[in-house]
Amino acid sequence: MSDLLRTVSKRYSRGDLTKTRNKVTQPDYSQSPSGTVDHVLAFTIGFIAGAVVLYIFYKIPTLSLVGGALCGIANIIAAAIEAINKRILKLRTQFYDLLEAISVSMRSGNPLARALQNAREDLVVVYPDDSDIIIEIDIILGRFNNAVPMSEAFSDLAKRSGLEDIASFASIYATIEGKSGRDDEIVRETQQIIADKMEIEMEIDTMMTAAKTEVNIMLFMPVVILGIIAYAGAGFMDAIYTTESGRIVSTFGLIVFVLSFVMARKFSNVKL
């Protein structure tokens, strides 16, 4: 144990820890990783889609521009939430790779701390230094060097990321930490659980891909048909744009379209 502490201390001396803390901040998984370019792109897509749909339904330029701007803002929020979810799912994949690397190292007789250090050296070849998993490994090793139990560091990661897999691993490891020699078994079992869940999710996503495409086509085909008839129907749709009852019908159709779009997106997102 003393050799392990000397090894980690040498790797993470006080100067190195200060340098690391100055350069690397603790990741906040509640904030979107999207940048300015991503926000502009999301706003543009939402604005164009909203403005076109509103113009097809009402043919009022001012309403289309205002509604398009609101749709753009809403799409920024939706894209930010999606980016957060993708980041967390990516972290879970990275954590699975971490457990795999730790498991290989622990089979050679290394304790968890040294296996974690070896895993970092393996993962840095695959992931950049600023990736979430590399940063988290540095945080865990830094806390371990300051006499913080490793289970506590994993629990903190689980709370910040909200990942059930990490929380389960942290909870089990906290129970046996320093009391059992089954560390390698816990790592392998957790790794297998994550692998099974990822495999099931991939199968579900593959089955849902065709269904999502069909739903999107069914949602937007009425809008396309309405636009074609409005511009090539020789006045066939003029009553919708010029009469009060026509405006009511357009509004009702737009409400049905929006509700169908929201429900289709909600039902097609399967979460385990």
C-alpha cells in the first residue's frame, strides 16, 4: 500500500495537482456543451422551419417572421437539452471503456488505484486530454492522493452525471471498499451490466429508426401537400386565407400538427 501511495504521489505531486486544478475544472453535466455556432445553427433551422410552416398555414409575413423567431429560440433550448443527453450517453460509453481497462489491469494483480492510473494511460490514446472521462480520472486520482476514499469520488461523479450505472458501481464499491478482495469482480460485473444495456438500446434504436422515418414523413406530408395546393391550386385554398372560418380551420390544423409532432417525438424516444 505504501508503494502505491508513493507511486500516485509521485505522479500527482502537489505542484502537478495545483497545475491540474488551474487548468481543469470539474465538469458540469447540467450545462450544454453547445457553443455559439451550435446555437446559431439551431436558431436558423428552427426559424426557417417555423416561418415556412406558419406562412403555409396563414400567409401572413409578419406572423411568420415572429413565429419563426420563437421557433428558433425554442429549437435552441431543445438542441441544448439534446446535447446534454448526448454528452451523458457519451460519458457512459467512456465509463464502460474505463471499466474494461481497469478490469484488464486488475487481472494482473493491481489494486483499483493503480489500475485506474494504468487505465488512464490506455484511454488517453483513444480519448483527448480534455474529454470528460480523462478529466474525471484526474479528479478521482487527485482526491485519492488527498486521502479521499475512491468510492466517494465515484459517488460524486454519479451525482453530477446522473448515470445510474456509475451510481450502482459507486454504491457497491463503497460497501466493500477495504473489506473485500472482490474489487475485480465488481468491476467486471458492472462492465457487463452496462454492455448489456447498451446492446439492448442499440437494438431498440435500430428497430425504431424506420418507424421514426415513417413518422416524420407522415407528419410533414400534409404540410407539403397544403403548400403545393396553396401555390398551384388556382385559388382553391383562398377561402382559408381570406375568411374568418378559414383562419379558424387553419389554426385548428396547426394545433393538431404541433401536437402530433410533439407526441411523435416523445413516443419515439425510448429510455431504459
